Amino acid sequence: MKTARLARAPRRPRRSGPPGTRPARLPRFVRPFARALAFTLTCALACTAILAASPRARAASDLPAVPQQAATSAPSQQAPAQQAPPRDVLLLNSYHAGSEWSDEITDGVREALAQAAPAARLSVEYMDTKYNTDPEYLDRLLDLYRHKFRHRRFDAVVVSDDNAFAFFLRHRAELFGDAPAAFCGLNYPEQYDLRGQDRLTGVVDHADLAGTLEGALELHPGTRTVYVVNDRTTTGQAMDRLLASVQPRFKGRVEFERLSGLSMRDLQERLAALPSDALVLLFSYVRDAAGHVYSYHESCALVCTACNRPVYGLWDVYMGHGILGGVLNSGRAQGALALRQVLRLAEGPGPVPLATNPPNVFSFDYVQMRRFGLAESGLPPGSRVANRPESPYMHNKGIIWGGTVLFLILAMAVAGLAVNTVARRRAEQELQRAERRYRDIFEHAVEGIYQITLAGRVISCNTALARLLGFDSPDQLVHELRDVRAQLYVDPRDRDRFLDILRPEGRVLGFETRFRRRDGSVIWVSVSSRLAHPCGDMESCIEGFVTDVTARKQAEEEVAALTRRLEERVQERTREFRAKTDELVAANARLQELDDLKSVFLSTVSNDLRTPLTSIIGFVKLVSRDVGKTLSDACTPEQEKLGRRIQANLEIVTREGERLARRISDFLDLSRIESGRAVWSDTTCRVDHLVEAAVEAVRPQFADRPEVELKVGLGGNLPELTVDRERMVQVLVNLLSNADRFTDNGSVTLTAWAAADAVRISVADTGMGIPAEQLESIFDTIRSADTDTLVLDRPKGTGMGLAICRAIVNHYQGRIWAESHEDRGSVFHLELPVHPAENRDENRHMDMDGSRGRKDEAHEEGASTRAGEDTAGSGGEERSAAAAGTVPTVPPSPDPSDA
């Protein structure tokens, strides 16, 4: 069944036109007509497709389509390894070529094979058993097939009707071997002995005789007798058995009378004299009693023409040849289904169950309906009507729609021509305007524009080029300048070099040369050109621009002279600079000595200041205690008030004194590291022990501030570090104290994990953050101190905590850096490499810049207690005692910015 396709609307042609022109648009008064024409054409094409695909248009075909589900009535199991598709298929027909039933089956097999296995070859054999059924004929036919198939082995065999199937069963092993086979057209396959017949399936031809009779009796309620026309062929005998099986169902409703064993003439006489309460059921009458053989169409036509009552049948080959209707079996559908069954059987070793022919619906002949006065409204639901006469429109709808479409196309063509005319006029106007615009650009350009031949003759130029070369007009230049190499170039060899570059490259950019003007003066020009193919009536020419660069060349010469003088001055200044450099080297050596003296001085002064400061702090605490005891005795309110004020002032003196002591300790510690005189007590330490010591040191600070939570996260398999334990704890305490000091709410998180031969430790907070411009300088000694003093609403530290951290980390060849976003917190990262033990001593005495310092054998005073004093205060505000608590842990983050 072919389905109509909607014709595609023609593509809109590409708009073309000169550069700068606007695409043509429909005039405002034409647009509604164009839209109406387009809508009408679309509707017409859609209606054509709908009408072509409607059931009424398909009613001309009296053969039912084969449903796809019929071929899959029983699911087949997929074989583990599928066989190759069949290449040679045999169709064995019981009857002769030209038999309507056999031809229908053959067409169905051929169509299904073309879809399922296009590369396969179909061989069709006709046994001609309608005319020849004697044993001698069948023996000769067997000999023929033996000789014909002696060198052929079929991949699949389809057998049609009883005679061929009986022949197939008797000689299957000899003629067809173990090829899979499927039968069709059999009403009673159970009458055959199928024992030992492997790889056999088929389609059972269940003619719906009961359905046909029920429908016929409903349409003809006064029927009393059903006359059955049948012959004595194999098909006729099968139909007799079918009639005998359904007769009890209609007992008491109608009587059945068989019209068999008659010649065609006697049969026609009996049918012409049937009573008015009779119906005729045509089974098979292809051979009469006189031995005459008729085709299905001939016998149907002879029977129905002579009969004066409605005739019903069971096969679609009778439709259109006189029967009124019936539930008709389709030979085409059975052949296609049998082919699909045998292909499924060939795909794998599993059995394929028998299938029934596709369900059919009642079919009626419109001509016979009119003859016997039946209306379509009275037919059974779902009935199909064939041979319905077409209306003039249906008969000529191709011409009508073709004319309509042609008219619309012509109308659209006329509209298109009108639109094209308008668009072409607009394009011409735009082209003229563009040509005037380009001509104005050419004539009034500041640079010279030219077009010359390869031989050197000027074809055209603009006014700017004529004035540049000293001519009054472009025409004068074209008339007088015949050979640019000899007349224009100061050095004719420049013309040759210009052409040598132009020919292979096709263009020249910024070629500088000297031209001779008409008055003999010389100018410097820059030429940019391209080789044009073709150029007017000539094969090729040169097009380009000329720019006067005389002023630039003069300026370059002046610059060159100035450059020479400048180089002389530079050489003179270089000699002076070398002398000054020698002086600076000597001064730098002196400064280095002074820096060493400064470090020694700071160390000495720090030690000298710390001793009396410690005494002052101690005596202040004693005085504060004595004042507190005095306040506990009986005293006047004024004395108590005075004592409280004195005690508060003494606490301020104590706090500031301790802060000064911490700053002196930091100065002393930083001075030792910078001068290389610091003593490093390296031991093998576990990272989790270092973290635990630092957390215990800052726990009082966080205990006083419940709004800030301290979290710790340690990764697994942390390597051991060979470091100075107290100094490394000092680094962690400084970072934690800094984070606490600049965090109002949220958390401070310390994480540690192993990363590629190193240990990474990060301290993240949710505080105020650090401006981006200060991230590079926060580890400097002076800048960190200045930054610390600028934060007036925060507890003050010494300002050197981060500088000391960097010095200690640099000593162990590590690195420390910070990441921050203002108002979102900061993250300080610390990374220490895991060095082998034999390299630890070489890295022990390193200053802040990584240079080696000398080892100070003498321990500084108080060195053994330095860690306990420094870790309590460096880089953060001291905290009063607080209750011990548990620090929550968090899993270590592989990305420090996630901490």
C-alpha cells in the first residue's frame, strides 16, 4: 500500500545583490496576497495527502494487508549462534501457473522474501494437479524433480495446498533433505502423518465458515435453505468436512443442500431456479462432473451469473467476480506468513509452532450489494466494501488537484515575478548608489590608488596619486606615464625586486622605494599591491595603494642620528656607572657588617631588657596582690574605689609588660634566625603530636569564646618529620592565634594530610579576611607589624608572628602562603618536605633567605625555656585561663580552600 507524501514547499531562493544592499522585501500591499496563496497551497497539499491515505482511497484493493503480529503468533527463542540467512528458497505449488489462488500465494511469498532476505533467490514450481492427478503423472513428476534438483540443496521450502504437501511428505528426504519447510493452504493438517518430520511448521487455513453464515443469515433473515456448491477435488473434500463440523450449530435455523456431482450446465440450471428463501455458498467448483476444469474466476463468474440469489464465498479470489461477500481468506497473506514461519525455523534449532491465517473481516462487493438491495449501513461492523464506484471528483481528483496546484503555482509565479521585478529595481537602485559611493571613495581617498599592467603602463588612478606624483589630473598621469620602471622609479632595480615578490606571493605589503615626481623631485613611498586575475580585458594587472612616507623617512634619519649620539652618551654614562658600582659594592659590604652588628645588638639588648622587665612584671603582680588584700580589710568607700582603680591600672601594666616581653622574645628569636645563630633541636616528631601540642596551647583562647569553634582534621598515613618540635609547635600556635584573633563568629579549622613527599597543614578561618594587595607582604616583619597596629578593634600582638613562621618554615626548605577573600575568611597553608635523615644536618642552620649561617655553640640565656614563653604569646592575644574542652575533629580536605 502506497502512502501519499506531502510535497515540500519550494525553497526560498537566496537573496543576492551587491555588497551593502538591503535584502528585497515584499511591498506592503502584496504581503497579504502572498500569505493567502501560501496558506491555500499548504492546505491543498495536506488535503491531497489525507485523501490519498484515507481508507476510502485504499478500498480499491480487495486484498487485506498482512498484520505484522501474525508472523509472531508464538515467540521463537533465539539460538545461541544464529545460522546464515537462506540463499535458495523453493515454493512448491499444488496447482498451475495462472491459478488465482496459487498466484496469490506466490505473490505473498515473493513480497515477504524481498523484505526479510533481499539477497535470497526464490524458485517456484507448479505441480499442475488441477489437471493431472493420476499416479503415473506423479511418478514422472518425481523423476523430473529428481533430475532437476540432483545438484541443488534448498535452504528453505514453502509448500502450498494439500496435493503438494502430500507429495512433499512422501519424497522429502530424497528431494529436499533436512531443509526447513512450512506449508500453507491446509485446512486439516492433522490428517497427515507428521511423525518424524522435524523442522516443519506452517499456516493452518481456518476458513471462517461459521462467521460467513452468521453474517449472511443476519443480512437475509428470511433464509430457509443454504445451497452449497462444491466439487470432488481435494479442496472440495476438505470443505465438506468443514461444513459437516459447523452444521450442528445451525440446526433448526436453515437447511443445507449440496450441489455437487453436476456438470456446469446442470448446475447453472439448478441455480437459476432457486426459491426466494435460498442462499448460495460457493466452496470450490474448479472441476465439474464432466471433467471440465475451470479457473476460480471462471467458475465463480459462471455460478454467480446463472444464480438468482446472493452467493457467498470464503476466498478473496472470488471477490469482484460475482459473489456478494463473506469472511474471505487471502492467499497472499498466507504465503507471506508461511515464508516468515520458515525463516524463523531456519534461524535456529528451536521449534516454531503452527500459525493460523491472519484474522479476516467481512468483505462485500458494492455491485452485488446494489443488485440485491443491501445498504452499507446494515453491514456488520468493520466490513470492507470493494468495487465502490468513484464519484467524478474521486475519478478525476488527480486532474482537479493538479489543476488547482498548477493554478496556485502559476499565481505564485506571477506574484514572484512581480516581487522579483520590484526587488530587481530596488537592487539596481542600490547598485547605482553603491557605485556612486565607491566612486566617491576612489576619487576622494587620501592615499593614491592605481591600476597598472605588468609591463608598467598605468590603466587608471585616482586624484590623490596624480597630485602625489605632481600631475594636474589622473588623465594627464595616464597619458604621460608610459613606463613606470624607467619614468617613476629612481632605482629601476626596485621595480624588478617588487615584481619578484609579487609574482609568487600574489601580493606585496609595505614595499618602500623612491619615486621621481613630474618636476624631478624625489619622494619616499610605501606601496601595497595585489595581483588581479583577470583585470578587465587583460589577463592580469596590478592594483594597489601608494602612501607618501617621505616625512617618516626623514624622521627615521633624524632618529638614527640621535641614536648614534645617544649611544655615545650611554657609553660615557656606563663608564661612570661602573665606577659608582664599585663604590656601592664597598658600601654594601659595610652595610652587611652593620647588619651583623645590629643583630648582635638586638640580641644583647633583648636579653638585657627582658631581665629587668621580668622583675617589673613580678613586682607589679606583688603590688596588685597586696592591694587586693588591703581591699579585703575594712576600708572606706573612697579608699576601696581608689584601690580598685590602682588594681586595674596595675593589671594594665602587667598585660602591657607581658606583651612587651613577648615582643622582645620575638625580636630575639627573629634576630637569632636571621643571624644564623639559632640552635635547632631536631627530633623525629609525629605530625599528630605536633597538632595536639598546638591545640592544647591555644585551648584557653578558644574556651573563652564559644562563638568561635576550633576543629581539627588529620589524614591517614601521615609521615614523621625531623624538625625542632618546639619551633614547629610555635608556628602552628601563631597561625591558630592569628585565625582566632581575626574571627568573630564561625570556626577555625586545622587540617593535615600527606601530599607527594611532603606534609600539608592548613589553618582556615571564617573571619574578616585579608585584602588581596596585602597577601604578598603579610609575612614581612615590618609590614606585618604595621598591619597589626592598624586593626584597632582587635587584640594586639607583636606583629612578627608570621615573619617568624616563614623563617622557621624556610629553614626546613618548606613554603608557607595564604589565600583569602575579604569578609569570607582566610586559609594559611604550610608545606614541609619529608627529607631523608642524612640530609637533615645540612638543612639545620638556614636563615630566612635560605643561606647558611654559622652555628652558635653557646646557648643563649633562657634558650631552654624559650619555647614555653614564645608559644604563649607570639602573633596573638594572651587569654586568661579557661575550662578544658574537647576539640571537634573534621576529615582532612584534599583541597586547602575547602577547609
